Amino acid sequence: MSKIMLRQVYRGVQGFRLHTAASLASEINPAEEEFRTLELKTVRQEKRTMRDRKKTPILPPRYKRQKLDQNWGNVWPTARTFHPATVPFPVRQGYPATGQPTPDKWGNAELMKIPNFLHLTPPVIKQQCEVLKKFCTPWPVGLETPAKQDKHFPATVSTSSYLHSSPSLRDDRARIVTMKVSLKSLELDDHGRDKLLRLVKDHHDPKTDTLTLVADRCPLSTQNRDYCTYLLTVLYTEAMKTEPWEHEKNVADYERYVWEGSRSEAAARALFNARDDSPSEDVLTEYAKVVTELHNEGEDDSSVSRYRESVLKLVGLT
Amino acid sequence: MAVRAVAGRFISCIHNNELLLCHRSIVGRTRRSSSTQAVEEPRPIASRTVITNPSHHTSDHIGSWYTLEPNTVKRLFGHGGIPKPYRTLCDAFFESSLMVRQPALSTIDYIKRSNLNLPPNKFMLYGNNGVGKTISLVHITHFLAEDGWVLVHVPVPSQWRRVFKEVVPSATNPDQYDHTRDSVMWLQHFRSQNTELLKSLQLETSEHYTWTQREATEVGQPLMTLADFGISRARFASDCVTAIIKELKQCASQDRCKVAVVIDGINSLFCPTSRYRLEDLTYLPPDRFTIFRAFLSLLQSDWKNGVIVGTIDKRDNEGERRKSYLPRYLLRQKGWEALDPFIPIPVVDYDEVEMRSAINYYLDRGWLQSPHSGSDVGRKELAALSNHNPLTFMEICKSI
């Protein structure tokens, strides 16, 4: 019985408080069994049972029901967040806590955050390609190998387009156009090549022998592409021309060391001719090769020792 | 080695027929055995060779030390040639010894086999700092002197560019500048090295030199009179140098003598800067020095019966051009064109045999005072500390 209810009972019954025990004891009359007993503390006969909640059965993870030869493309048709129960293989990701192994796939936020390519397995790609094929034209005949492709299409033009899910679709970077041309395809002679390299300077990559032109000065990519074409045309035509002042090029301007006509050649020939034991011309050609290599390829201990060997042969001290 | 009288801390002993005073702690490190009898540990003896003529040194002598006679040292290197730190050590050891090493032997071998009818062969020693280029050059110079070559030896040409005594505009040529006192010093050096030889060869001047109204050198005078005149008259010393060099080239071309040009730091002749300031406060390019022009004329290929031996050292270049020790870089285009074709001879750090020999020599001389120097661990430590570099090794051992 709650305190409030007890307070009400005491208020209702006058003199009850003082004579509670006595009145109770005196009024008990075993003959009258219909007398209601005052129960101060009601005992609930039955406990109120909780509502039976439906227990959802925890099913085993889905991958246990997957067959080994299932079509994975149907299981994971599009890009979706990683779901450990659907993925049939164990995978671990993340930095382990001290003494713990790498966290497994269950409840792994790292795995869920990163993009996965489970929707792009090779069989799925193959299938998609098969479907896309009917929209494609056949690969042009005569362009099977990369060599043939480079031969017929030596220039590559690249642009990037950017998608925004925002009020505006525009991106300023989409106007940038890069054109790459291999210098071999331009078929320039020595003079033309030297002139072109002096004009372009850093835009030429010696390792791959490609010229890279980047245009971003115009607002539209088509305009920049036209500008690249124009630049290439101008560079090529200028390289093919020979100006009247180009004859003033002297030894100090040469981009590579040329042994023929140098003081080194004069000294070597003088020494060679002074020798009276008629050495072979190979000595001179080897010397020329070694000196040219020393200057053009750079000097190091091995090239200096090759130079020493060739000079020893030149002076007859082998 | 006989141990003689004990005098306080010092013991006099005879080693290799020389009386030496050695500190007691070095001579035979004594250890007491259990029977309290002093037992001397054997001190390593340096690997030496008694052959003092470098032309008789062979590859069997590599790693051995050979001693230069004091008279030879005074005659050949009295005015320069051996670096000062090395000379100090030689004074401490009472002997001038140097190690026989491969680069010097190769060069000597090439010189012996050179065809003297051709323009002079040029042998250039190159290598990093402190590997032993100058000392190898000392060895080669000794050989050339013994073999009867007239020596034209320039110990430190970079000094003429950097720390000259006096530079004055030339009396004879308005375009040139003379080194007065430096030329005198060089002429004294030349005289000291070549007096006997020139007397025996009887080389004479071939043209008349008019110095002033009253002073002149006639035709047919011994060549040394030019040197004597230059030494007495500093004003004309540089011109005397030029004259001597011209005469020697002529004599060599006429098969009357063989001339060896030895220049330690030849790349210094091709540097574009000097410390001499003109009146307009610009620095004079060194190719306008008379003596530079004189020695550069020796590098031309218009004479024979000659040999040119030099070292290419990065310390002889100006500070900005010292990134590499390789010859083409240090010589620059001008030097390369002047010397090409030449034979570059690499000089490298000590190998195991030479390192062992160097440590043994210092132990033999009593220079290494620490008792652990000769142990295996001590040797390894010395080799590691010095990285097998001869100069670094010498500097480390100063304080051990």
C-alpha cells in the first residue's frame, strides 16, 4: 500500500491511529466469517507478466548460404558499402591494438569507409563489356600494336572533366589541355632537333623523348586545344628554318662535345703522326670515342680509366 | 736492436746503424711474468728496403719504406717539394723515408718506357685529399734526378697565385706581371737541383740576352749563369726563368739533354683568379703572370726528350671549383686543352698491406706511444678512424 493511500485511510478512520491494534484485536469474531478483513498491504496475487516480445531469430550470416559457384555479380551488382556478412572471405584492415591481431571485418569502420571494388570483379567486367560491345564499333584495322598506334597517331591530347553535385556544373580546370608528341615522329634532322630543343627547353623529357605542351590560357578547352596545335605547328616550322645568323654558332654554343675539329683532335693527330711505328687508325677512333664519351656522358672514375687506356695506346705505352 | 745506457726516462739504442734516443716506455714494452722477470714484447719493425735508387724499385717493394739520403733531400727538396707536416715528421724520425706505392711505380715504369722522340708524355696523378699524390711525386722526382733528367720542378704554383711575395709590372713586356722574389726562390731551387747535372751536360745559352745597358748574358755561357743572374737581380728574375725554360726546350729538342717538368698542383696554372689587384681594383687573371706563361709554354707539344709529371689537386683550385677530384672538372676546358692527351694516374687510399706497413713504421719509429697501437684491435681502430686515408692517419697518430 502506498504512503498516500495509507494517509487517506488514517484520515478517514477516526481514532484509528491510536486504537489500531486494540480495535483490530477486539473486533475479531470468528463466528462472522463474512467480515471483511482489512488488508493494509495488498499482495498481488499474480505478477504482471511482461509482454512477450517477439524474438527475431539471429540468422547465420548470408555468406554461409552462398554457393561456391554463385554469380557474384548478382550478389554485389553495384558499388556499395562493405558489408561483412555478404562478403564470403575473411579480410582484415586497420592498425591493431597492443597485443591484438589486425581488426577483422565485423564492425570494421575502416573497411566500410574505404571504397571497395567488389562490384567490378573480372567476370562482371567481362560480362558488362560483352553487353557494351553491341554499342561499339570494331577496333580499326592496322592499329593492333602500340607501335603502329604511335606511328599513325603520335600526338596525344588529354583533358580532364569535372562533375559537381552543386548548383553549378562548371569547373575552371576543365579548360586545361595537354598535348604530348614524341619527337621521333616529327622526323627532324640534327639542326632541326637542336633548334626545337632550344626553343622548348624544359617541355622536353629526354628519357621518353616527348614534348609536352600544356595550354590553359583560353577559357574553353576547344580553344586551348587549337592553341596547342598552333604551338606545335609554329615550333616545327621554326625548327625547319635556318636563319641567316645561325652560322655564328661556335664551339662554346654546341650542345654536345664534338671531337672532330677540336683541339683534342689536333693534338692527338699530331702525336699519332709523330709516331714512327705506324700504329693503326683504331687507336685514334677509340681515343675519339672515349673523349667524346667523357665529355657528353659525364666524368667518373671508369670513364677516366678508359681515357687512360686509350691515351696509353696512343703514345705507345700499352 | 741493442738497448744501451739508461738515462732517466730515455734509453739510447742502436737501430739500423743509427743511434737513437727513445722514450723508455716505447722501447720494448716490458711485462712482468709470474717469475718477476721482465720479458720484452717484440716491437714490429717497419718493412724497409735498402734500395735507395727508385729506378730499382719493383712491385715486390710495394708497402716497403725506403730512405732518402739527407744530401739528396737537401739538394732536391731544400727549397720545397715535401709538404711541411711530412718534413716535420721526418725531422722527428731523423730520416726521410717514404713508402713505395703502386702509382709512383707505374709512372716510373711508363717514364722508363717512353719514346723520347715524341712530344713529352704527360702523367697526371689525381685523387682525393690526402691520398698521397705529393709524396708519390717526391718519389718520382727522386727517380728523375737519379736518372739524369734536368728537373724543372714547381712545388707549389698556387702560391704564386694566392700568397705571392711581390708582383710588379714586367720591365720588358707591358702586358705581363713579374714575380720578383718568388722567381728568385724558384731559381735557387732550380740551381740547387741541377747544378751538377748542367755542369756535366755543359749546356750553354744559344742567344744573347740584354738586361740593361751594362748587363747582358752572352751566347755560349753556361746555362747556370742565367740562373745566377736572376738570383742576383730580382728585377729580371722572371725573365730569367722564361729564358732558362726556352733554352732547356731548345737543348732538349736538339737531343742534348732530357728535361723533366714536375708540377705539383698543375690545375692551379689554369685558374682564372689571382689575388693581385691592379690599379683599377680588379684582380689580375693569372695567365698574365710571366712565370705562368713560361711554365705553360713547357706544356706545349713543340719539343721532345721531355716528360711532364704533375698532380691535379682540388685544393689548388679556388674554393668554388672543388666539388670533385676528377681531372676534367678541375682542369676546366683551358687546362684540358693544354694537357690533352695526358695519362691520368689514380692515387687511392691505403690498402691492407700498406696500412699495416704504415702502422709498423710508426711503431718502429716510436711515434705511436699507446701500448695498444700494435694489437689487432688497435690496428683495426686506427684503420677505421683514418678510413685508410694516409693524411688522416698521419694526423690521428700525432696525438696517440
